[in-house]
Amino acid sequence: MVSTRLVLAVAILSFTVTIYAAPMTVRLRKLPMDHSVRQTIHSNKSQLLTTQDNGGEGMVPITNFMDAQYYGEIGLGTPPQPFQVVFDTGSSNLWIPSSKCSYFSIACYLHSQYNAEASSTYLEDGRDFAIQYGSGALTGFLSNDVLTLGDLKIEDQIFAEAVNEPALAFIAAQFDGILGLGFPEIAVNKVPPPFQQALKQKLLDEPVFSFWLNRKVEDGEAGGELVLGGVNKDHYKGEHVWAPITRRGFWQFKLDSLEVEGVALGKGSCEDGCQAIADTGTSLMVGPPLAIDSINKAIGAKPVLVQQCQQMVHDYVPEMIKIINTMPPGAVCATVGLCDSSSAGVATDVKRSAGAHQTAAYRRLLETYAPGHAAQSSTVGSWGMPSNGDACQMCQFVVQYAKVALANNETAAEIVDSLDTACESLSLGSGGESLVDCAKLHTMPAITLTISGKEFVLTPEQYILKVGAMGQEQCISGFMGLEIPPPLGPLWILGDVFLGPYHTVFDYGNERVGFAEAA
């Protein structure tokens, strides 16, 4: 999960993994994926850019939440107050909810809260703290106390007590806070990150940590494992391939290429090499929207927005055509149940109910399939836009198109056919969430990433995420677009879709990242 959030890091360079003495092992747990939280995590990224005793230094359980975050238990204070935190290589701060929560921070009250008065080792800091997430700002203040990670006791750890948390981002989260494992350069308020504090206090023999993320957890199994100060040979095969860090902050490295079935995807798709980061706080693989569109097209994934549009066209347009010239767009859409009848026809800003990209996409439907007639409809900002979301907005754009088409003597069947085709244009350049037919996984191509000259292959079973119960499953593409402008971007984020199949070592001392096939 990238700090301030724009996303990002990993690296590689052929070498044999060194076995380090007395590492500290953290056990990870895993829960099934949830659509709304997955979407929120992606929004936050765009805004911010198994127990094993290895020598007695300690162990901490970790959980994989919705294939999106791997989290485990830490303690703060004396005696330790327990918290579940995401172990996140895309940020560098530790924050947890405070007992001094704002009355209006529901997310804070629904999670464990740190109580400074209950700790004999608490030291006041008092500096303000803030991180801007996609769904709002998380604010609080800094404090100082002992951090417990398994058997490790990290003294003088500065962390943030959150008093206001964005409800949308954290109200349903299974974790309480976040423990960043990125470089100090991206730490808010220049706070020393926990891993660097552990090294400074000589609590670890080697300046490395490693992740094994278990993507197929059975009852009672670990969701994965974080080892601080070393690696676990049981969780990888062969040797790690190493890539040097190209920019300190995130774990950023050079990705040589990305191909689908051996065919490069073209412009914007890393054909000449690109920058990437390894991010344990991101569930998907994220890249430039146009490149992601190419990948999703190559694997046969259809954007959710397109499917919603086409379903609406077939379900509602025939009925809407019957009443389309008798009332304004908002009222037509309210009649078929897609808009709030209480606000139908009231002029509001389109941007309140959808993002700028979707607004532009809906308008393209008019401009592409009714050339010269788009001007007959009102300007974007003046159309009646009830506040109940994208379906309402999409409906009103469809009504505007249908009015133009009827005026041009098109039949109902022709209108439906044109709109069905027009829906295909809505996701161009968005890199948005896409679905595939679960029954076609065995026919889908493999995707190959090349790092430091070594090919890393992802199979459909690895890059497609299944959600829902048996018989009600949906299959979601593990690729999503995010436009990251220079100087940080363009950038690829290798989340759990890649880090699950490949055991990853983050070598802080040598500033490199290593990948090997997970076992």
C-alpha cells in the first residue's frame, strides 16, 4: 500500500539466497476477497503513491485479507496492546487507531485502539500526522512506545495514533492499522520505520526480510509468512533472481518486459523496459491504463463498465423508447428504476455521481454514434443527474442518444444494436476492473514478466481472482490500470497476483529485491 499513495517497488539480480541466522517469523492469515474493499484499496493506491521458530527470536501470525492485504499481530506499549496490521512494502509508517478517536470516526471505534495511559513505556511526541487516501484523509498525532513483533522488542518506536479514519476505506477492514516496510525516504514526518529501528537496535542479524504469500489457503493453514532478518528455505524453489533498487523510497526496480503468450503488447506495455515496484499492500497487478486494456483484451476480459452498460441496454432501452419523448432523461430513468425519482430532472454536476473518465466515456457514446447530433443534448454539467450513481448517469446518456437516434428515424432494434456496440467504447483507456468467463480459464494465455533477464510466468489460475461461493463465482482479471504521471511514473505495481507465485526477498543492506518460485 503506497504511502500518500501513488504506488510502487521490487528488484532482482542472479544470486543464491543466503541463509541468515535467527530470523523472526511472522505467520500470515488469509480471508476471501471482497469487491468493495478491493475497489477502495485501489482508490487509495491511486491517491498515495505458519508459525516457525528460527532461533527463538520470535514469531508473529500474518493474515491475507481478501487477497488484498496480508496482516498479522503486533503489540504496542507495556504490557503490549495487540493490533492486527497490514505488513506493507508500499509505505513506511506505522499507524493504529487511538483511544482518542473523533466521535465521528466510525472506523476508528470499530477497531482496537491504543491507550497511552495503559502503557508504562509511553512517551509523548505530539506532532501532527496525516495521510491522504483516495476516500479521505487519515489524521492523528505521533506517539512513542515499545513495539512488539513476536519476541522482538523495538524500543522508542514512533508511530501515529489515528483519530480520524476514512470510513469507506477502513470501516470494513479486518485489520486495525498499517506497518510500512518501505524505505525511510517516503516516511511521513521522516519517522524512522520499524524495520530500520530493529536494525539500528541490532535486533536482526541481517538487513533483509522476505514474504511468502499463500494464495490457496485451506482451513487451518497459514495465509503466508513474513520473515524479518532472513528467509525460510521451505517456501521457495531454486535460487532467487535479483534486481537492484533503481530509486529508494518504494522497492522499485527495472522490469525488462511483459508479454502475453510471447507477443509484446506494444506502446506503453513495457516493450522497452519500464519501472516497477513490489507492493505487498496491493492485491492486483497495476499498470498504465492503455497497457492494462491491451492485456485484458488479450486474455478475453471484458470491462465491468461495458457489461453493465450492455445489460442496461438490453434490459431497459426497449421500454424507455416507448416513453422517451414524453419526459426528461432523469424522469425516464426513474420510471425504469435506475434513478432516484425524488431528484429526477434536478440539474446537478455530473462529477458528483461519477469520475471524470466515466463522464467522458458516456459522452463518447453520443459523440461516436450520433456524430453531429451530440450538440442537440444539453452540456454535460446541465443534465439532470440524481446522486444514486453510475447506473443513473449511464441511463441518462443512453436516453440522450436514443432521442437523437429516434429523431433520425432509427428503429428500436437499430438503437439497441448501436448502443450495444457503443458500450464497448466506454472503457477505452480506463484500465478498469474486468471480468472473464470462469469456464474459459483453461483456454486463456500465460503472461510472462522478464526481470534481470529471467522469465517469470503467470498462469490464468494465478492472475485471475475468483470471488463468491460455488455456483455464484465471478472471475476477475488481476490487472487494473492506474495513470501515474512523471516523474514517479509511468510505473507498474506488482501486487499479490505476482508476489503470491513468487517468493520475494527484500534486501535492504544491498538495496535489491529477489524472486524465486514459491513452494
